[in-house]
Amino acid sequence: MSVLAMLATAGAAIGLLLGARRHTGAVARGYRWLGGAALFWFAGLIITQVLGPLSSSGGQLSLADVAPLLALGTAAAGVMVLAEDEKRTDNGSVLPGLADGYVMAVALLVIDWVVAFGGEFHHSGERPETFLLDLLHPLADLAVLGALLPVLTVAWRRVVVPYVGLMALTFADSLGVSARLANSHQGILEQLAMIAAACLFGLSPWVEPVFKRLDRFLWRDQPRSADGALGGLLSGRRSPVTNAGAATIIASVCVVIAALVVIINGLASAPASGLALVIAGGAAVLVVAVRILMLVHENGMAMRMWREASNSLRDLADRTGDMVLICDLDGTISYASPLVSSFSYAAEALIGKPLSDFVHPEDIGAAQAAISMVIGLPEDAALALGTTPDTLAQPDDGQAAGGPHDGRFSCRVRAADGTWRHVECAALLYLLPNEPPRMLLSVRDVSDQVALRQQVTHLTFHDGLTGLPNRAYVEERAREALEPAPERVAGVIFLDLDGFTAVNDLVGHGAGDLVLAQTARRLRAVVPAQDTVARWGGDEFAVLIENAAGPQEITELAERLAGSVAGEPFRVADRDVGLTASVGVALADESAPGVVLRNADVAMARSKDNGGGRVEVYAAHMHADVVRRLDMASDLQRAIAREELQLQYQPIVELATSRVTGAEALVRWWRGGEAVSPRAFLAVAEDSGLIVALGEWVLRKVCAQGAAWRDASWDVGVSVNIALRQLNAPHFPAQVAAALAESGLSPSALTIELSERMLVEDAGLIADRLAELRDLGVKLAIDDFGTGYASLAHLRQLPADIIKIDPSFISGLGQDPVLTMLTKTIVQVGRDLGMQIVAEGIEEPRQLAELREMGCGYGQGYLVARPMAAPGVEALIRTGTGDSGKSAGATAPDVNGTAKPGVRAV
Ligand code: C2E
Ligand code: MG
Ligand code: MG
């Protein structure tokens, strides 16, 4: 039998040494150690075999005892080496493990004692010290088993087979002690245990992969937790216990068995007097052991819940819309959730990198402040992000706004493509049992919101068409730029394009927008970069000058701005559109910024009133003018609504016969009993748009009057003056048609007077309108001819039936040869073109004589008749017709039309 044991130990040595080759590193080394242990056992058996009875000299250690002890030590070292890798992950304390090991060893000893050799010792009568030497081997075995218990629970896959081998060895040694005490030979059981132990050792390197597979099967789809796999094995897939727990369970189970053995043995053999003691003591040990088991279970449950929570946190981190990072307190990233891919990073690539590599340098201060508040370690936090602690005291006040007190902060982080993204972060302290404290960062990408906010801000303060700042921006900026300050000269320039509405009508709104965009570029090119050019609204622009050398510099800039618009035409829709600008300048003074802006606007309006294309510098009286005009506009509106306006008619006579052929309607307004100059209130009406309502009223009245005269069988026509804005009003031709239809006046009896300037300058814009009017059958007259620079050569292109020569020509007749010659030419050309010629403003008989001589057909003027109320005209017509066109003694009426109407003898 001992030969078999020798063969088994030799085989174990070979199996271990060969099996070690299948492994690497610490595992291979561990199996080699175990191989060494098997060789010692082999040697021990040889020595025992050779020395025979000498090998066991009673009461003293023999050479045969040394080899197994060496084998045991080597085996223990081998098991430790085997578990080396796994032990590194176990950060628990050593003491509880050793205590468990000790308890287990003692419990096993008790069992051994009671079961194997306690009885023999009593019978042998051997001295205790000699007996202790006999126990050397089992005791040493038990000590090793106890010491290796924590190792077993940590790396059970690797060490369970050699450990069970050690247990078999212990059993064999115990039986050996029993046999020695009984002075009998090695029993079969001892031999078999020895052989089993050797086989287990020899097989251990070969069966380890089986355990690995088993482990993988048991833990399939489960994240490996740090608790011992043995614990897992004990309780199914999810262990409720820890490494230490598993060791305590094993120790406690051994204690329970030992207690039961003691009790049973006590019941069987103890004297009656000691029975109660044995039962009480054994029961107490049992209760303690059971209680320990319960505590271990509860601890396991608590640990499980903790880990479940931790696992849930990981699951959440993987699925939530925020990125989650777990970092060591030194700022090194140890976990990154998969969502970091949205910043083009692979999660694994971030592991081990410092956080500070990704945070914008300007935002690190705020991030540190927030994190250190949460972690409570300012110095460490400073290190964590790789900057000095000084920055903690000065959180960044720029981008990284946030409340550091609750661990929240905003910052910019670099994505893998190099772009900076805006994120909102929340930092938490992250604690796990048996692990060093870490921090958990949730990171939310708010780049889109930030971009949207910036876009909204941009839109709020910028004009979409020109890209310039808008009115809101100017008003905001003006608060600072125009604040009264003695040491600097500041000012505002307002610029408005003249006749831009007409441009829109001519080329369309899309092309009109292009003109505005071009204007913006031209203005921006003229104004120094540090000053603001803004679109105030519509075709109005504002320029803020914050620091000029003097007022002169600002007015010169205003001139340059006007020049940049008028200098060259705008090219849009395949046309060249020439434009001028009305420019107003106001210098900052003691007034509030808002007032300075308004002053520039007033100056610009003044420039526009004065014909546009010029620069006006604000003067105090301008404001009074504006107020006056506003008052006038509101009074006029009321007067129109109440039909308080009146019409006078100035007769137009045929010069050859003095017959009244027509009458020009002229509107009159008595404001508070005082006559207002038509040119004054008509300008206000045109500016304010009231001209449209006013004109419609005039048109209806005039048509009705004309119809009444014609109903009385008088062959007279009526003329009505039309302003540009009126002509361009959407339904003007329809209005004319309606007035004609309503009154029943023949269209040919209505003459529409348009100023020559209008016909020449806005020809393109009004051509269609004029065609529509002509289609109605009304006549068109060119009013104030000679003032609008229409060349005589172009006269034939003007779509008119009548030419009204401006009074400025008539006044010089007979005195100024040039004017006389020009008038003569106009009359001649007009007659050649088949047009009627009306001379306006005839005041002197000599003028009349000249005109007659030239062959001018018709005339109008104070000499002939002043504007008068309709009845006056009727009296004249009657007189004129009654006297075959030769009326005499008519006096010019005053503006009220109260004087006796009439036609001076001509
Ligand atoms: P206009 O169409 O050229 O009208 C003639 C103007 O010359 C009238 O001035 C008339 O009173 C004045 N006038 C007539 N004969 C003489 C004369 O011998 N000597 C002098 N110095 N002046 C003479 P008024 O009434 O002040 O009208 C001024 C302008 O107002 C008119 O010029 C016309 O363009 C415009 N206007 C008048 N009524 C209306 C109206 O109802 N609608 C529109 N849109 N414009 C009107
Ligand atoms: Mg007129
Ligand atoms: Mg006129």
C-alpha cells in the first residue's frame, strides 16, 4: 500500500510540474511550488520506508517527520502563490480572515480529537508532551488549513482542489496519530486518504479550467462583483455574502459540526455529572455559531443591496441621456458611460486620462470650486484638475456660470474633433465599500441650447437683412455711448433713403432689400470700425459715434455717408437705381441719450422736408417745428373727417376770347378762423398720408361741381391737383372712376394735374398709373412746367394733353428776353404736339399781351381771376357767355371768395 502512496505522490509531483506548463505567471509558479511539496512528501515516504521503525522515535522529531513538514510549508506557499492575482483585488483586512481560519482549525481539531484520537490518548496513558509531538502533523495541517481559509474564499477556483487535498492529508495524518497511539500499523483508510490527497494535488493544474468554465456558466450575463465567487456558489447567481462572510460561514459550519460532535460524544460517554455542562456549553457554542451565521447573512444582504444600487447606478449611467464619468479624487477618469461617443470619444479611450485634459482652461476655476465643495477637499480638488489651489478662490465669472455650492457648474469641454462644447455638470461623491472614495460627474451637453440662446440674442439685437445691429441694440448701446461726458465728443447720425418706397414699387421688394443690404455695406465701409452702424428700421440707418475729435469730424462723416449713397447708383434687377439720402446729425450734450437719438431723427426729417440728399445738423428750433407739424397733422385729420375743408376754383380762360373754359380746384383750410397756406398743410398731409383721404374728398367734390356746371349747359371742365402719394395709393384709378360715375361727369371734362417734377423724376413708377387714367378718358396736365427740368425734346414723350407753364416764366415776359424766348418755344412746341397750353400766374396786362402774341391758347392768374368759391365762377361764366366771352369789370376775389368775382377786361 505504501508503494501505492509513493507512486501517487510521485505522480502528483509529475502532474503538478507538467501541469504548471499549461499556465503562466503566478499560477504556473504556484503549481511548481505544489510540485515541490509533492516531491517532499515522496521523499518523506521513501525515508519512512528506508528507516522503517527508526523513523518514529517516540517523543522526538525524526528525519521522517521533517520531510512532510517541509512538504506542508511548500504546499501552503504554493497555494498562496496560486491566489496571488486574485488577492490583489481584495482590500479587506487580514485579521478577520485569520480569526475565521483559527476558529475553523480549532473546530476541526475538536472534531479530530473526539472522533480520531481523543479516546486513544486516554487509553494509551501517554504523557501529554509526547502526545503533543504525535499531534504535530495534524496540528500543522490544521494550522495551514486555517491560515489558507481566507485564500480559499478569494480564489476558490484555483485553490479548492489543493485545499481539499490538504484536508485529505490532515485526515490521513489524524488517522496516523490514532494508529500510532494504538501501536498499530498504518490503516488502509490513512493510506487511501494519503493517495487521495496526492491525486488531488496532481490533478489540480488540469482541472482548474473546468472550474473556470463552471464559474463563467454560473456568472453568465452577470457583471463580476468583487465578492468571492465561492460566496456566489454558496447562494446562487447573486451572492448575499462577501469573502469574509464566506470564510466565516465555513468556520461557523465547522464550529456547529464540532459542537454537535462534542454533544453527541458527551451524551454517549461523559459522566452524568458533566453531562449538563457539556450540553449547556455545546448548546451555547451552537447558538453563537447560528447567530454568527445570521449576522453574516444580514451583512451579505446589506452588501448585496449596496452592490445592486451600485449596479443600478451603472445601468442608469449607461442609459441616461447625460454622460456619466467616475473619477478618482485626483481627477483620473476610471469610468465613462457609452454616451461619451456623442463627443466622438470611445469610452475606453478616456479611462486613465485626467479630467483637466478636456475642460476649457478658462472654466477650470469654476469646475474646481464646484467639485471641491462636494468633495470637501479643496486642495485635492485643485490637484484633481491640475491647477494650483489659488484658482479656487477666484471662480471664473465668464462662461462657467453655475452654483458651485451644490456641485453644479457649467463649462466648456473639448470634443474629440477639437470643438468646444458647452456642458452642464453635477458632481457627487461616489463611495463603494472596500473602495477608495471617488467622484461621479454627470455631464449634459447644452451646446444646442447655448447656441440657440446666442442666436436669439443675436436676432434680438441684429437685423436679419443687413446683418447690422438693430434699433434695440442702438438704444441699448446709446445709454453708454451718449451718456453726457465732458471729455469726449459723441453723436448720432440718422440716414434715410429718399424715395425708397418708389424703389420698392419699381423693382420689387426683393430687389429693394438688396438696395438696403448694399447701403448697409457702403455705410459700414465709411464708418470707423469702433463705431456702430445700425439699421434703425425700414430704410433708416443710425450711426453712433462714441469718441470723435470734435463736432466737425461727425458732420464730415455725415457728409461722407450721404456721399456714399448718392455717389454711385445701386445696381439691382438689371437696373441702375440712383438714390440720395436725407441725413440728420445730433451731437451728444447734457440731454438724455434717448433725446439725442430723437434729435438726430428730427434733423433727418428736416433734411427730408428740405428736399432730401443733404445733411442737417440738429438745432433746437427743429424740434418745435416737428411738434408744430404733428399738431397740424392731428388738426388736419379732424378737419378732413368733419369735412371742414373748402374748395375754391380758379377760372381758366381762353385767351383769344376770354371765355371761361375751365376751373382749377384749390383746397382751402381755415384753422381756428385763420387761413393756412395750402403748400404748408398739403406738405403735412403728404408726409402723414392724410393726402389720400383729403384728395378723395376733393375729387368727389370737384366731379360733383363739374357735373353741376355741365348740367347747367356750361361747357367748362374742372381740374384737380394730385400729389405723388395720392397717385400711388392702391385704388386711385378706381377712386377716379367712382367719382366720375357717382357724379355723372364726363371723363373728358376732368383734368388731372401732375407736377412736371413728378412726371420726370418718377416716370418709371407712375407710367402704369397714368396709362390707367388715360384709359378712363380723363385729361392729364403737366403742372408747373419748366420747373422740373423736362427738356423740350422729351416733351413728346410725356403722356399729357395739357401743359401749364409755370408762373416763374410768365412773370418775366416782356422783361426778360430769355424767359420770353423760352416761353415762346414751349408754346410753339406744345402747339406742334397738339397740346393745350395754359399760362399760369398772369398778373400783368403786358404778360397777357405777350402770351396772346405768342399764340398761347389759355391762361390763368390774378389778372384774369383769383381763386374763388363756385358761385363766383358761375357768375363769371354767365357773364362771359352772356357777353360772348368779353366780360369786363370783374374784380379779383379774395381768398374767402367774398369779393365780387369777375374777369378783368383782357
Ligand atoms: P398749383 O396747382 O400750381 O396752383 C396754382 C397756385 O397758384 C395756387 O396756389 C393759386 O392760388 C396760385 N395762383 C394763381 N394765380 C396766381 C397769380 O396770378 N399770382 C400768384 N402769385 N399766384 C397765383 P395755392 O392755392 O396756394 O396752391 C398751391 C398749390 O397747392 C397748387 O399749385 C397745387 O399744386 C396745390 N394744391 C392746391 N389745391 C390742391 C388740392 O386740392 N390737392 C392737391 N394735391 N394739391 C393742391
Ligand atoms: Mg395746379
Ligand atoms: Mg401750377
